[in-house]
Amino acid sequence: MCGIVGVAGPSAASSVTRAQISHMCAQIKYRGPDDEGIELVNNVGLGMRRLSIIDLQGSKQPISNEDNTIRTIFNGEIYNFKQLRKTLTNRGHTFRTDGDTEVIVHAYEEYGAEFPKHLNGMFSIAVHDSNKRRLFLARDHIGIKPLFYAFADGHFVWGSEIKTLLASGIVDPELDVTALNEFLTWEYIPGEATLLQGVRKLLPGHALTVDLQDLSATLTQYWDIPDSHRAAQAESEWIDEVDEAIERSVRTQMVSDVPIGAFLSGGVDSSLVAAAMGNAKTFSIGFDDPSYNELPYSNDVANHLGVDHNTEIIKADVADLFETLMDHLDDPIGDFSIFPTYLVSRLARNQVTVALSGDGADEIFGGYETYVANHYAQGYNMVPAMIRRNAIRPIVQRLRPRSEKKGLVNKLKRFVEGASQPPALGHCRWRMFMDDTMRDRIFVRDVTKQIRTPATKHIVDLFAKAGDRSDLNKALYVDVRSYLCDNILTKVDRMSMAVSLETRVPLLDRDLVELAFAIPARLKVANGATKVLLKQVAERHVPSRCVYRQKEGFSIPMKTWLGTQFRPILEDMLGSRRIANEGLFDSTVVDSLRTQHLNGVANHSHLLWSLIVFEAWRERWLKPRQAFAKRGRADYKDEKCLP
């Protein structure tokens, strides 16, 4: 595990220097505190920061092939590297290390641009082929590990985080208002976009080939979730197959030369992972608010499994983490759960270097209430539109939100809000936190005019790309390709790497994902129940009372805390004068949202928090810190590229 960076310039010049690459690496030292590797050849600089997990004394990156014409840097883990190594050795390749990185250069030699199809793991990869004067970048199938890139000022620059691109002195930060609209709508920025114009994410399952002679690029998709059709089989056979696949995936991802553990919330997903590990070391956190505290469930599961369980109660000082966490959100998300994710990662890092997570099961086995809500909406929509619009919705809107996490009133308000959005958005309607009406209110008019496409476009496009799958599998496809990779996995990557902890997600093993999409829809969501089959698998390993409890989700009481410990941050970041001076948002609308929320009239916590996160991002990255703003390539001319 590590962080990677790179810069490529015209081969006729020598504009890339070791100092420049080192400065980029320094921004993500926490991703790899154990080592730094830098190499410059033909005006292409590769850099990495390493967190040593496998082959601790070897596998120093960049790693090259036998004649040093192909070299790679890589962030992640290749779980099938031993099988690949054996295959490649039988085909005449010679290995000098015992780790997984060297497999990449030989797989590239053997399979060319098709080599990512042979990998099973989580990864972002850069390969420099000096003979063909080509760069090849690839990101794993699901999008577990990040990779950003930009073409700017005659150069190509890339890295594991956006801050590395800014540190290159090449990329000038300029706000993308269309992406900002998407961020406030969904709490994340979907697809290739970022909040910076010209800076792009490499999509999951995609590769980018860059011709170093003219910096032309070709983007290809090497993998997508297959629309699987299998012969009918008994429910018990599906249960057996999924159970075996989960155990196999967990065991495969336990390869490590350093201590390994697991996050355990006491829910279905994390419990299955911990059960498959055997004698595991597990970690969980809880809160003073009982509606947000899952420690009784995690303790119950831990006692049943007999694992070494470590817990911590979070006190009311989470706001003290605000500045630290914002430094890790140069690709921002508005998800409240960054706080508990960071805290449980910090707890785990005290004892282990690798942690397994249960993330991903909801998106492939059907675990979200939004899937059920979309089904119920069909009946709700049979009520005449006039009654829904003029009677039901106004009455529900007048209900004051409750302080507890969910509850009947809060669920009812959320359901009616989501059901009022276009049916073409399917279950995603209940993930929106800003609609077109609010967009037109909150942005000043000149900014609204700059928004190029609707915030819902990526959802509509993904539903179309899902093809002829069942309605549920279409919803799952959209979530894997959007909410999962752009929000959940982004959160886990940023918050765990902030404390130098590698997090693995065995429930997103490529083979397990493909299996899950072959399972009949009735075994995922049926009769108002979610994860039907997966819960039956879980019953084999943990108590039923833990399997069939209400799903809570991993969050914090932000709607309450905005009026208490986060109140000073709210008032500072969204102060009237500040908002008015920046000229993006209507300060009177922001003031109204803040007042309504603090008075308990409405729950605007999601939109308010996203605005706070954006303001923190804007302060750090749109107006770069002095180290970034005043250091351009002219400062890196002390060291030239090696010939």
C-alpha cells in the first residue's frame, strides 16, 4: 500500500525534476510513511510513498523489468499475485523480489494493455514503457484505490490525491461549478469530475494510455459488471455458494507480513468478514447517543465469535478533528461518517497495519432502504398527484424532525421528499440533498448560468448503461458505479490512509461481485426485507438477533451537533459576510437554512454540512496554501531528468 505520483513532459525537453516529484510525494507521506522511491527517465518522473505490507525488505518501487525498459509504481494489493507469478515464470519471466508489484511489469510485458484483466485486487497503477514512449494508467475494477490526473501546460500529471497534482506546480486550481452543483446534490462528485476544472478521476475498471510524443490519450474500459444469467438453482445452493465465496475472498485478502484486523459494527457484513477470518482482532466505536451506538451489537457478535474485540466510546470532542479531516478531503465528500471512519481507523492502527472492512455488501446484495422505498413509491404514486402535492406533502413538511437517528417521523419526511423527485431517478431519489428548486435559490444567478448539465445526469446515464437487467440489479449497478466508488470507498480510503492504515474490502472481490449480480432479485430484496440471502448466510455464523435487527448505518448525530459542538464551525464557515463576499451562494438563503435548522423547524444538516465542507475545501485548495501557490516548476530546475 502506498501513494503514487508522476509527471511526464515532452521527451525533447527536461522539465521534470527529482525535487518536484519529491515535493509531490511529501503531500501524501501519511499514505506511505515507511519509504520513498523516485526515478526519472526521459523526462518522466515516477514517485511513491510506501506503507510496507508484503515483502517488507524488498519490492522497493519503482520496479522495472529485466532490461529496465518497463517500470511501474503502484498503490494497492494484487491478491492473486502468486498465481500470476507462477504463470509468468513458466513463460520465461525472471523475478527479483517476493512481492506483488513486480508481477505488474511482467504482466504488462506478457499481456500488454490487457494485463489489468488478469489482476484481482485493489490498485491504481502507472507503467512507463520507455521503448514505446508510452504511459499506461489503470484503476481497479470497483474503484477501491483512487487515481487523479490532468493535462496542463504541456505536461501530464497524476497522483493518488489531488493535492499531489497541485504540488507539482503545473495545475492551476479553478472551480468547476457543475461539479459543485453535483457535490451539494449528492454529497460527492460522481464519475470523472472533480471540483477542479481539468482534474479528472480515472474511472473504476478503466485504463488510460498516454502517448508521450504528443501527450495524446486513449481511455478504455477493461471491465464492467457482467449481466449474468445462470441456470436456476435452489435457494440453499445459492446460500452455500455465497458462503464459500465470502470465506474464500476473506482468506485470500488476509495475506500480509504485518498485523491484520477487522472493523466490526455487529451488522451482517462486518460480522461475516470477522467470522471468516477466524481468530481475529476486531475494532468498533460507539457514541453516547443510544440511537447511534452499535457497541452492544458488536460486543454480542464478538463474544459469539470469540475474537479479540477492542472498543472505544466517542465523547463530545469530535469537532476538534475538523481541521485534520478537512486536510484529507481535497476530493471532498459530505458524508458525516468520515468522523467515525477516521476514529475507528485510528483505534485499529494502534495495533494493526491492515484492517478488513465489510463495505460493499449493501450495493451488491441489496442492503439499502432506498430499494424498498422505491418499491413503496409505486403504491404512493397511485394517490392522485393533487392530493400528494397539496395535502400529504405540506402536512408532512410541517412535522418537526426528531432528534433520534431515524424513527417514524424522520422516515416519513424523507420518503415524501424523495418521492417528489422524478421517478426516472429510481431509488437514488432518496439520496438527493438538494433539488433543482433549492439549486436555483442557493446559487447566485450568475453561478447558476455556469452549470452545464443537471446534477442527475450521471444517474440517468448509469441506468441506461445498466441495460436489460432486473430493476433491482439496475439499481445495484448504479450504486456500485456511483455511490459506492465515489462516496463510500472514497471515505474509507481517505480516513484510513490518514492514519497509515491499509483497509481491504473482501466483499468487493471481483469474483464475488460477479456472483452477487447473478443471484435472483427475490433473494436480495423482497417483501420489504433487504439482503435476504446474505442474512441467511450470516445466520450460520452469528446470532439471529444481530442479523435481523434494524439497519442503522455508520454515522454520527450531526443534525444535533450542528447546534452544539459544531456550532462555532457552522457560524464561522457559513457566516453571512463570508458567504456574501465569496459570491457563489445567496447569503440570505444560507442564513435561512441555518436558522431553520438551529430552531428545529427542519433538518438541513446534510446540505449545511456539505456547504461547510466545501468552504473548508475552498479555503485550502481553491486558494492554494502558500507552499502550493508560490512554488512553480521554476523552483524545481535544480535537478534534471536522467538521460
